[in-house]
Amino acid sequence: MDNIQKYLLPAIQDQSLLQQALTHRSYVNENQKCKQHNERLEFLGDAVLGFLVGDLLYRLYPNLSEAELTRLRSRLVDEQQFSKIAADMNLGEILRLGQGVIKNDGRSNPSLLSDTFEAIIGAYFLDSGIIAVAEFVNPIFTLLAEELTVELAKSKLTSFIDLKNRLQQWSLAKYHIVPQYQIITESGLDHDKRFTVQVLINSEVYGCGEGRRKKDAEKNAAQAALEFIKLNFDSSQE
């Protein structure tokens, strides 16, 4: 990830959009004159990044299957990667945060940094369009993809397998139904949410997982379910 440090904040011309992208809900809660935080831009940026990274991988790796592309994209478009990029862009230092969040190390919080990177991309998309965003993110994710494909080769796919997809394949083969994910609890402050999710197959709980995002909790629940299956059923999940 060291090479990411050469990438600077995208040149967003509309300063109101940039300011919104850098404003956390906690800041709005403590400053009545400020009306907009970055959650809507985060939603938009997440969609834009998912599309652009998918397009990039499709073009970079013409010999990869749909399943392999999906696995690789899931490792690129996630909190871990986004938070590292945000940290290397020093987004934490320029975020507008509430005092409580600052005291709780909000400027280095991986989930908050990841969300802010998505918001920046959403703002840049509205400001300059999809081509400009692609030109900004493609060099970053090309480098990351190259690093991950090396890891993929060394790990023989093990660490790249989509856990939810593996669980679904098993469930369909055995019961002809797809797993169902349910949120059990949601706790924590806005900047440090924790979700607990359970996964059910045939109306039975197969595993539970926690995470800062729902999708991370679901992945962890799927992993727990696969471990349960490995211990209790003959079918191998390797």
C-alpha cells in the first residue's frame, strides 16, 4: 500500500461538495449551522466504486471467470482497502468531526475512514463525472489488484473465496434454498457501529458474526457457518 501515498485528494472544484464529503454526522450534531453530512455521498461513492472496479477488473483480466472476478472485486471494494487508501490520503486529518468522535480516535477509525473515502468519490463523481473518477481510481486499484492476484496465486485461492457464495452453493446443493441473514443486534455510536448477524439455513441457525458493517458481519457469519458445516457434515468446504 506504500505506493498509494503518491495519490492526492481528487481535484473537486465545488467546495461545498468537498466540505460535505468531509463532514461526519457527529459534526452536524454539534454544529447547528451545519446542515449536511456525508452519508448520502458515501452511498453514491460506494456504487460508483463498485462499478468502476468491476469494469477495471473485467478489462485487466480477460481470462478470469465470473466467480474469480467477483472474489477479487470483493477484496478490493471493502472497508480494509478503502480505509488504507483514506489514511494514505490523510483524510483523517481534514475530516470535520464532533469532539466526542475526535476523543475516541475517530480520525484513525477504519470504518469512518472507509466511509469518508466513499463520500469523496461520490462528491468527485457529481463534480466532474465518471471519466474523471475512473482516471483517479484506476491507477490505485490496478496496483492493489496486482498485489492481490499475487497473494491469490500464493494462497491457491483459499483467502479469496467468497464465503457467502460458498455457503449459498452448499445450501442450494443440500436443501435447494439460499441462506437467510438476520441482524440480531446493532450497537455503538454512529462512528463505531457494531452489527451482529446470524445466518439461517432451513430455518436453523448455522452461524453468527460481528462487524462494523452489515456486509462484514454477514461474511463473518458465513465463515462461522462453513466451520459448523465442516464439523457436522461430510461435504468438504475446502
